[in-house]
Amino acid sequence: MSLKSITAVDLTTTLGAFDTIIDARSPAEYADDHLPGAVNWPVLDNDERREVGTTDKQVSPFDARKTGAGLVARRIADLLEREVHDKPREWQPLVYCWRGGKRSGTLAWFLDQIGFRTHVLQGGYKAFREQVREQLKTLPERFAFTVIAGRTGSGKTRLLQALAQEGAQVLDLEAAAMHRGSVLGGLEHDPQPTQKAFDTAVWRALRGFDVTRPVFVESESRKIGALAVPEALLQRMRADSPVVMVEMPDAARVQLLLEEYGFFAQQLERFCGHLDTLVELRGKETVARWKAWAREGRWPEVFEQMMREHYDPLYLRSMQRNFAGVAQARELVLADGSATSMRDAAAALVAS
């Protein structure tokens, strides 16, 4: 048999054509980002890759290839014994590494020699990454976005989730970023992904949408936590998209914040550390008061004051400055953050 190759341009439209997408890079490279649905079959682990790279720089490329060949051969033998025994003759894998070179080529050669219909990705992950970056510059132009806006605690994320359950197309940027977008927005246990992984998640979501149907998305700043929203998407949301402004009574907003951020009662010092970042904006005295209330367990008062004195003024100024559609925004009033309220509101939006 002869190995077949596929370009990154072709791959972005044929990802589902392969039974398995195999990332032959190290676990650290895979964790940084990988092709959607790829599994990690590292032909060099993190330490081995570092060893080969050091030999290449400090001794010679020839010595590095000798060192790497033995390591790769042993690792591929283990991978074949562990991963391939249950694969049928018709199994069709795609293999890639960083630049489509020795690591993926060696593993793919063995799979091809066994008799599997094996493909390699030309240019490897590097070429795929370039395609993601380029396509994120133009993909947003194809869609009609509806921006869900509203002050902190008004249930925007819950509404997006309800819209998805109603069958609407939803681009949940905060879910992809694993961050709620505010100073307190980090999730309870999970760190944010890398920028590359976030970009890939956004790209994948956009590629899966129907261009004839609207896409609902939450109003966002340029950054969600540490991650930057793709510029073309941000501009499309801000300049050309209608806005739905969600309103909810303040008491219900406080209750929703207590439900969403209640875990901070068990992570008090983390909460106070977040508040320290607000000293420049709100002053030492205000931040000290919020910290004291948190330590006393006065969480409703903390969140109510943070809403009024910090979140609301910033959010409303940002919306008026950045979103052209806010002047003609449709108002959507929710009684509370309950599942019933969200479901009813989502159904009304989908039907309109």
C-alpha cells in the first residue's frame, strides 16, 4: 500500500471522513490544542521530546535522529500492541504531528504496512492552526448573530442554554473559554484552555452552524478571562447584530449570583484575591468593606453592592460604547432565573 496525504485546506471540510484522528505529538503538545476529536498516540513523551530536541541543538541533528529513532521505535511497538489489535481491515486513520514530518510519518508508515487505509496531514498541526486562524477572519461574516445582553446576574448564560435546548443555534463563548467573563468568572475547578484551543473550539462551532438560521451569542468583552475573542467575530457581533436586552429584578439577580458563585463561601481567600484586582477602580475602602462582609457570610449584601457599584455601571457603558444594536434593543423581561422562566423566554425568542 502507499500512504495518502491530505492538505489542511481539504481537511477542514472532511474531518468526519476518518475513523480515528491520531495526534502523534507529545502529551504536552496535545494538551495545548489538537484537531477536534483527535486521540493522543505520542511517539515521544514530554521528556523524550525534550531530550531529542536538546541533542539536536547541543550535539547534532544526526545524533538527535539516532536517539529519536530508538525511542520512537519502542513507543510505536507499544502503541501497535495496545491500540491496533481491535481495528478492522477497513479502519481509516489520519495521523499528524507538529509539521507532518518524522513522528507522524513513521507511525503512519507502520499502520500503512499493516494494511490500514492511512492518511497523513500535510504540514501537520501547524498547517491546521494556520487554517483555523485564517478561517476565523471570514467565517463570522456568513452568519446572522443575535446578541443576548443584560447586566450581571440577569441570566444570559442560562438563557443561552435554554435556547440550545429549544433547538436554536447557540455560540456559547464563555463555555468554550471556561470562564464567566467577569472578575469572578473563573470556574470552580477547571482552568481556562489555551488560546489555541479556544480558537479551535470557536472555529468548530461556527463550522457546524447552518448559515440560513440565526446564531444566538452573549455580549462579550474583547477578552473572556485571559482569552481573546476572535476579532472578526467580535466586530460582527458589535457592528451588525441585533441585541436582545435581558432585564430581571435586582433581588432575582442577587439570588442568581448566589446560586452561580455560592462556591466562593468555601474559597474565601480566592474570592478576596479577586476583589484585590478592583482596588484601583473602586478604592481600598470599598473593597475592604466587601471583603469584610464576605468573611462575615453576608453574601447577598456583597453581591448586591458589587452589582450596583461595579458591574452595572461598567456593563452599561460598555454596551453603549461597543454594540451598535443596543439603541434599538428588544427588551426581554424575566421574573427570575428559574428553569421555567428561561424555557418560556427561549421559546418566545425562537418563535419570533
